[in-house]
Amino acid sequence: MPVKNRFAELHDEITAWRRDLHQHPEILFETHRTSALVAEKLKEFGCDEVVTGVGRTGVVGVIKGRASASGKVIGLRADMDALPIHEATGVEYASKTDGAMHACGHDGHTAMLLGAARYLSETRNFDGTVVVIFQPAEEGGAGGKEMCDDDLMGRWGIQEVYGMHNWPGRPVGSFAIREGAFFAATDQFDIHLTGRGGHAAKPQETVDTTVMASQLVLAMQTIASRNADPVDQVVVSVTAFETSSKAFNVIPHRVHLRGTVRTMSAEMRDLAERRIKELAGGITTAFGGSAEVQYHRGYPVMANHPEQTDFARDVARAVSGNCDEAPLVMGGEDFAFMLEERPGAYILVGNGDTASVHHPEYDFADEAIPAGCSWWAEVVERRMPLAG
């Protein structure tokens, strides 16, 4: 089947929801207006249950099908939060909150899942139960973990869970997916190096932390080039180099390095953490200084389950006629926490030739709404078909 006619009819209304959300972005768990709007809409649609405050500010809606003989329960998840970026799109519905914008399309994800929830509440053309999940704090706050820690899966008996993200650079409404590791684990590190500060004219009397730190920044790149299997993926990026003195004539006593590590396997994640600590300790000791390494594990690898990936791909082909193999993505996605608790799959829907996500000129393509809504709805109707 192509895009469902009902979503063509609802397109303008869903677009209006999306643009309202775009004008009022909220960051991390501060999605109070967004969550209230979502809960209000779900109640208007006639959902059988609407619960707020899951994972702090998450919202859950329950829609029961015409029959329940299958006993199946499927979760559909959309993220709601925005980013701390000042918008530069110039559109008439631009953010009204200075320093915050929907630069990743979560406004579109929320609107599309609301559209699917309305359709499913109207038709109930399935045998089982749908749980629509609206999650806060995907952008670094691990809202998915917070919702899972609130017993999201157990409380509503969710057996499978599906997610979707828009993707700039792909044709609008087209789909792409891959089995297994898809989005990277995202870790962070803080390295505090201590030497012996002093006058820049007398370097022989110091233990120069800037030289130590510079050596360490370069050495950490050998994790990818000399420690990792060339066919495995790891990215180590030092993103901040802060010295304890800003004076021209002072060799600083301390240097603070910050950065991120992206990996696609548990083994590589362990290797990267171990080598960062070994390099920091070895290099600073050789120079006569010391290092304290704080390694912070963030989102795990997001891995699609085989059966659910095949199913999600088939649904995408039914909606748009095709579904491509998606690339590996070294960005993180906290839907990973949900896929660790239940089998499921995550798919990309094309956003067209737009600015990339997390860019101040990015905007979600409203033309993708019918395809995204149709995919959500078709996942339910195909996975839990009514008998006869």
C-alpha cells in the first residue's frame, strides 16, 4: 500500500501541530508544554489510557485494537526535546525561545506519531494493543533510560518497540534501515594533567603541561590507527584544551582535556577506555607529571534486531516502494536503551535536501509527514492484523 489517504487528509492539521511545537522548543526534561500538548491530543483522540510523568516528563498513550486475541503489545516511540541552538532558518514559525530550537526534527517525530495515534484511535483496525511513547531528553539526557527505569516496558507489557528519525540528504519520504549495530555508543572523557608551572623563559624549571597534553592529543589518535582493527569503528575526538593560565609568559601548572569517544561494539568501547587511561598515564609519567582520567559512559550502541528489522523494511517498502541500506552512524541515539530491553527496530525517513541536523538552518520537511505517519500505522496493522 502507498501512503494512507487519511494522512493526506490530515496533513495540514499535523503540519500545524508540528509548527506549533517548532515555535515552542523545550530542552532535555523541560518539555512541560510539549508533554501537556501531547497528553491533551491523545485524550482528544480517545486513547484508552494517557499517562504523564513517565521518565520525569515523558507521556504514554495506550490504544486498544478491535480485538485482543493476539495478546500482542507494540511500542512506538518519538522524541520530543529540542537543542540549545539559536535558530537561523528565518521561517515564519521559527522558535520563539532565544537559544533553543528544534534542530533535529523531534517536532516532526512527535507530530507524526500524534498523527498515527489519531488514525489508530479512529480505526482500531488491529488485534492487540499499541503503546505510543513520547520521550524527553534524547539530546544527551538519556530520557529513554529514564523511561525504561520507570518500568515502561513492564508496566504496559510492551513486547516490541519501533522508532524513527528523519534524515537530511535522503529523498523526502524515502526510508533506510540496517540490521545490527546502527548508531554508535557515545562516551565522554575529562583528563586533568598536572605538571609544574613556571615562567615561560625558564622551561627547564617546569614540567610543561601544554607539551604533555599536546603529545597526548596526538597519541590518542593512534587508538584508531594502531590499536583498533581497521574494519572496526572508533572515533576519538579531543574537543577542548583548557589551561590553568592564560598569560603569555606562564607555563600552566594544569591542563584539562575534554572529548568524546564513538564506538560500534562493546569490545571496542572497552579498548578505547583502557588505551586512553594507559596513554594518559604513560605520557605524563614520562614527562614527570601526572594525569587523572574520568571516563563517562553514555548511550550504548543502538542495535536493530534482525526479525524486526526485516519487518520494518518490508513495511517501508509497502509505504514508499523501496527501503535502502542505511549507513553506520557515529552519532548516538538513546533509543538504544529501549532496544536493550525489547526487540525492535529503528528506521530513517528522508528529509530531503535540507541543512543537516543540529545545524541552525535545519528544518523538518513537512512533506515527509504522510510517509512517516503511514509507516507507524502500517507497523501496527501488519504486525497485529485482525483475523479475516
